Amino acid sequence: MELSDANLQTLTEYLKKTLDPDPAIRRPAEKFLESVEGSQNYPLLLLTLLEKSQENVIKVCASVTFKNYIKRNWRIVEDEPNKICESDRIAIKANIVPLMLSSPEQIQKQLSDAISIIGREDFPQKWPDLLTEMVNRFQSGDFHVINGVLRTAHSLFKRYRHEFKSNELWTEIKLVLDAFALPLTNLFKATIELCSTHANDASALKVLFSSLILIAKLFYSLNFQDLPEFFEDNMETWMTNFHSLLTLDNKLLQTDDEEEAGLLELLKSQICDNAALYAQKYDEEFQPYLPRFVTAIWNLLVTTGQEVKYDLLVSNAIQFLASVCERPHYKHLFEDQNTLTSICEKVIVPNMEFRAADEEAFEDNSEEYIRRDLEGSDIDTRRRAACDLVRGLCKFFEGPVTGIFSGYVNSMLQEYAKNPSVNWKHKDAAIYLVTSLASKAQTQKHGITQANELVNLTEFFVNHIQPDLKSASVNEFPVLKADGIKYIMIFRNQVPKEQLLVSIPLLINHLQAESIVVHTYAAHALERLFTMRGTNNTTLITAAEMAPFVEVLLTNLFKALTLPGSSENEYIMKAIMRSFSLLQESIIPYIPSVITQLTQKLLAVSKNPSKPHFNHYMFESICLSIRVTCKANPDAVGSFEEALFMVFTEILQNDVQEFIPYVFQVMSLLLEMHKNEIPSSYMALFPHLLQPVLWERTGNIPPLVRLLQAYLERGANTIASAAADKIPGLLGVFQKLIASKANDHQGFYLLNSIIEHMPPGSVDQYRKQIFILLFQRLQNSKTTKFIKSFLVFINLYCIKYGALALQEIFDSIQPKMFGMVLEKIIIPEIQKVSGQVEKKICAVGITKILTECPPMMDTEYTKLWTPLLQALIGLFELPEDDTIPDEEHFIDIEDTPGYQTAFSQLAFAGKKEHDPVGQMVNNPRIHLAQSLHKLSTACPGRVPSMLSTSLNAEALQYLQGYLQAASVTLL
């Protein structure tokens, strides 16, 4: 695409259409942009629009499109074409920083993100002048520019907070510190001075405080991995200023908004984080400053109001105290009983209260509430911080703290009992306190794993939790119901099993609650209980114990999906999946109604898939229905195909990218259930599965390969007779996969199925070409993964077509090639093969080469006979060689950038491991002994003499053992 006005105009029109709410206009525009994004100059056209367009909407749209384009395409992936040409890359890097700095804030943020994405790949090696260019802008004195630089630096350096330590990382951080630490410190001091100069100018203070927040964030990132020498030397400057900012209160910076945190709150929150970092990681160096920070932060906590805008500040301040109180050498600060009482009374209890804002979230923004409360994304809520502080204090002062709180819990429960409808929040706080006191260690999978011995959990459960859940109405006091259900969930390992069994019908009942939070928690609690393990690794709750509740459980779960706000509730769908998995054949009578409801749901959500977890569990539930029913009645597979194929066809025709990999997995499962030939409905689809466009998306590859394998296993003869013209297409797929390091193993899965199942005549003409392709790949890029797959393939070929055929095909490509493959690949590499079935295939294949290949006995290949036997005994007896050469770092398939749906494996569509050798050979060691005996009968004397001259003693000893076990001798 040229940089022309006409192209700018076209692009403007299409960008406008992408904002249209009507999908008929929006989708084609998105497809058009997708189709041109590979063209040269496309990103430069977007940047030009962003700079020159007169319409603000277009500027913003161009900036977002540009950022997403960079996100998808900038990373260069090995084996894949470079999606942005070099000249575009150079032009982008040359122009983006000045453009970002001169753009309005909304656009500056997008471009700043784009710079950090590019920086993650190119900085510092391929973009050495980025830092200098940024630091030089500090001199400009223009805070719009300076904040642009700081924002970009923040998005570039914040990854230092979670990167693993490595030499590359140290080198990069050192380079950044050398260029950035001094200018940042000078900017910090200058900005603070400007704050006192402009103390009465509200608009100037806003800009300056935005800078201070970014500077404080950068301080955190640059100090996270280790304490840099520069910051240690300048600690006085930083800490004194941080301390004075913590105690600062400027009326001009206070906001009227009760929800949104103002600049002052955000800055103080970040300073609390910075102080906590130093207190935790560099406590020795930070010691002189600690007491004044503790005092300042304590005062802050006692004087800050309950409004939502202070939440982040309060939670970070509490987290600071939590991190200090669990360090042994700060213990003395908290030892005094009065201090503990004061912390409990003034900090913990007030911050555990359920506020109006929480109530609002509970009712009107339940999804966010659930995410924070259940999934622990409540890192910055007051309650979570107060909970962490309780845990921190309990580390050294468990007895006194439990004592202080028990008093609070009892008085709160008494308040509640006086007038439940008015005082229910007291009980909520009491439950929360008990939970935070009792839980010392918790995991998502097992709930609480360590509990405070001083709290009687079962007694509290029976006296205070169960009565709420047993009350006649599932809709009164929804917050307390949710608390009670969450209590069961959290303490499921501490509460005895009989109490859990009493709870199950109560939970099933609460699936009907109107409150989204309550019925979601009920579903989640059931799902967690169903996964608990009892003795000998069976589920704690058995299908027999659930028998009386099956009907009401399934009815209520599916009904819950029709409640307002829960039509795509992932917790309910996960509970459906888990119920099917636990109940197994007990669900069969309900399958006709269940599968109808699942397919209707599938059809509805396929119009606009937006909840990936929900979708995943829905497909898992479909797979379970199929598995459970067809295990009892294999012929039922037809009725599932009838129910599902209409929806599947629609998904494939409308190209619903998110669902296609799932559809292929369910189809594989169904096809594998068929015992005889492939039904014609599948054969009609076969040609479409070979279309190159389907194979472009990485997420489609694993399920499509499995589906093609199912076609080959069930219908190789049909394909050979009725679709022989499609065999080149099948091999074309293999050729594409084998060329990619990420997907070559999938190519081998497909090839192995072709070799194993297709009638030999149908692939004769292609065989030599297949081997040539494999050798080309071996020459170009030989990786451990490829070698392992290649070894399994040649041994499978040998089992299928015979050892002589293997030797002949190698030597027809190039004379003496067979010997080279034995010497350079099979003998030295066979130890790397992993997996029971794979090892068995290789053992049987090598046994055939040793004992059924005449050229091994009387040509120049004979010298390889003993080393090959030695390697085979090594495969049996030595540990697997799992070393990988240093220069080989595999690209993780999931890492490939782009907006393609990643492949998600369905656990319940799992494929049984297939053993192509099967019953033919049960024990490969005995098979080797019997085959050697047969060979020695055919040429007496030869085998023992070859063994005695060159097989090492240890291997010979193992071999004697195999011969004894098989009761044969060598002649």
C-alpha cells in the first residue's frame, strides 16, 4: 500500500465502519483491515492518520488499531514469516517516540503501550537509542512531554517486577539504571520543588502530581529485583521526600468524588507500596527510616475515611503494616497488648465492615464482586488487606489476637441477634473475622489447608452458618447466605463429612436464589465439594450418596442458567460438568433433556462467544454426556450426532473461530465411538478439513490432526476407494506441519496414522517423497523433538512394511543411506525416545532390523549389528536421555502472538492412547529374545560369535536374562 491520500481516505472510511454497531457493516470492515495488514506501509498509514486526521474519533481509532497491530505482529516467531517488513520496522521506531510525545493524552497512552510492546522485543539490542531519546526529553521542562516519557518508561520497566532472575535481565536493568537513575532522581527533586513553588495553583499541581505518581511507580520497578547501588546511595533523598509526601495534605488536591481515587491518594498508595518493598526486601538498609514510616502510615490509617476513593490507599497502608509485622526483627513494635488492641480496634475491625458500596456491588455488579471475593482478585480491597494483617499478626501473637477478636465476634453476633433485619452487617463482619482468624494457609484447589487451632470451626458452622442456610426463604439476607456458602467452601476440609452431606441439599436449594452472587456461590461450592478426594483417591462424596438428589440437582443447575444475569455463568456450567463427572451413569435417564438444553445454549452463545471459561465447560459437559451414555449404550452415538450436527454445521459455516477447535474435538470423540465404517455425513465433511485456511490458525491444528486420525482409523478403506484424490491433500497437510518446529510432532501423528491404517497400495506412489521431505527437514533444522518423532515413525514403518522395505527405501534415495541413518540417528539418539508406546514401537522396529533384514547379516551394514543391539538393550535398561542441546529453545505453541484462538484441550474428550503394536507383542524384551533365537536357527553360529566379540559385558548379562525369561537359547 502506498503512502497516498487515496489510501488514507480508504483507511479512514474502513476505520469508521469498524465503529458501527451493526455487525453487517462492522464485520466486513474488520475483515478488510485484517486482509491488508500484511501490506508494506500499512502501519505507517495508520501513524499518518493518527497525526494528520482532522477527526478525533479517527485519531483514537487509528491509535488503538495501530497498538493492536503491533501486539499481533511485532514479535518475530521462528519458522514463521516476518509479518512486518524491515523498512516499516525502522520507520516506526524512528517516528513513534516524537509522535507519542506530541499527541493528546488519550492517544499518548495507546502509543506508549505500543512502544513498550516493541521495547519488550527490541530493547536494548535492536533499539539502543530509545533510552537516550527519552531521557533527553526530561530537559524540555514541558510536563506533557515528561509525563509521556515517564508513562512509556513505566510500561517498559514494569515487567522487571515479575521477570525471573537471569543474566540478560541484570544486564538490561544495569543499562537502564546507568542511563535513567540519576535523571529520574533529579527530576524527582525538581518536581518536588515545583510543587512547593506552585502550592496554590491547582492545575499545575495536578500535572506535577501525575508525574510524581509515575516517578514513584518507576522507583518500585527499578528497585524490585535487587537494591541498586545508586538508590542505596541516594536513599536519604528518596525516603525523606516520600515521607514528607505521605504526610502532605493539600486542600487543592482533595476531590469531591467519593468513588474515584484522587492524585494524592494514588501517590500515597504507591509510596506505601514502595515502603513495603523496602521493609520486606532491604530491611537492613531501610531500618533507620522504618519507625517514621510506621508512624506516618499508622496516622494515615486512623485519619482516613471509609469512602471508596481511599480503598487502594488504605489497603496498601494495611499491607505495609502486614509486611512489617511478620518480620521477626520488627516484632518488638507490636508486642504491647495495647498496641495490638489498638490495631484491632482502629484498623482491622473498621475495615472489615460491609459498606454501602459493597452492598451496591453485591447487587448491581455481581460479576466484579464475585471475581474479587472468590477468585482473590480482591488484592486491593480493604477486607482482603485487613485479613492479611490478621494473618501477619497471628504469626507471632496468635493467642492474644484470637482473644481480642473472640470478644468482638461475640459482641457482633449478639448485636445481630437483637435485630437481624437491621443488624445483619454485624454478623457478616463476624463471619469474615472468624474466616480470617481461622485460615492460615489456603489454596484454590483444596480450600484452607492449615487452620488456627484456637477457633472451633464445626461448632461455629452448626450454630451460626447452618441456620441461615436452612431458613425457609432462599432470598432473604442474601449477603449472609453468600457468607455461609463461602464458609462451607473455604472450610470444606475442616468441617466433617456428615456436615457436608447435610449441606448439599441446602446448596442445591440455593441454586434457585434470585441473587446472582448466592446462586453462583452455591454452584461453585457444589463443584468444589464434588472434587474433594476421600480415602484411596476416590471422590469424598460418592454417586450413591448423591442418588436422592440427582433430579433436583440437574433441574436446578439448568434452571439457574435461565436466571437473569446468569445465562453464561461459568460457575454454573462448571458445576454441571462436575456433576456429570461425579454422577456418571446416574445421569443417563436425564440425557435427552440435558443434551437439548446444552445444544440450545451452544447455538445461542455461538452467535457471539464472549465467556471463554463458560464455553469450555459447556463443551466438556457435552463430551461427558456422550462418553457416559455411549459407554452404556454404544449405539446412542447416532442420536448425539443428530442433536449436535446442525449446530456444528452452523458454527463451521459462520467460521466461529473460538468454537471450531472444540467442534473438531467433539467430532473426533463421536467418530471414535463408531465401530464400523465412517457414516456418510462425516465423509461429506472430509474434503473441507483439508482446506489450507483452516490450518493457518494454530488453535485448529491439534484437534484437526486428531480428527483426521479418527477418519484414518475408522475409514482408511473408504478414503482409499472413494476419496483417493484427497490423499495428496492429506499429505500436503503433513508437509505443512512438518516444516514448523512448533507443529512437526502433529505432522508425525498424522503420518503415523496414514502409514498404519491406509491400504499400502494407496500410498505407494508417495512413500519415497515422504522420506525425502523428512530428510530435508533433518538437514535444515534438526531438533530433539523432531528426532524423537522421526525415530518412532521409521520404526512404525518397519513394523508395517518390514525391515527390508525400510532398508530398500532408504538406499533408493541415496546408496548406503540406510547405514548412515542407523549410525548417525538410530544408534546415538534412540535413548531420547520417551513414552511407553513410543518405546515399544522403537523396540519392535529395531528388533525387526536386527533379525529380519538380510543385508544386516552379510554386507557392510553388518558392523552396525552389535552397536544397534547394544542401543536397543540401552533403550530397555538405561534411564531416558532427556537432555536438550543449549541452542534449542522450543517456541511454546501458546506463545505465538496474534489474535488466533489458542487451542484448549477438552479433558473429557480425551483420546485413549493407541498402541499400534498392540497384542502382536506384549513384552518387547521377550520378543527380542525369541527373534534372535529364530535368526540363530536360520544361520547357526553367527549370532553368538557376533555377540561375544563386541557386545559389552553388562549388555550381554541383560540379554542372557531376556533369553532365560523367554526359555530360548542361541545356536
